[in-house]
Amino acid sequence: MLAAFLVTRPASAQMSDPRYPVCMRTYGVQVGDRMDCVFMSLDQCQASALGLPATCLLNPYFAPRSVRPHRVER
């Protein structure tokens, strides 16, 4: 039972904000394993990921705002 406790790690915090279309996934001992969905473009994410053990990907939870058609007044 003690071995199972020693092997488990606490879950890393992840931020999957549905308002942003791009996420940066970081990994490794020094920076931790996490996904931060706070980027508006792949270029913005890649600039932030430069030099880090990270990759940029599309946010699987992205929910673009729907564009409502205007109501025609009569």
C-alpha cells in the first residue's frame, strides 16, 4: 500500500479556458506537466514556448462565440 502512495503524484493544474483557441502543453521535471489554454494564435503560443519543453495545439474545449443574426424590426 505504501508503494502505491509513493508512486502517485498530485495532479497538475490545467487551465483549459474555452475562450482561447490555442493551448501550450508543457512537460518535464523543471517546468511541470500542464496545459495552459490562454493563447489567441499558434504564433503567439509558439513565441511563448520558445526554449521550453512545450508544444502548441488547438484547444479541444474552445467554444467560439456564436454570431447572432440581428433581428429585423417591423
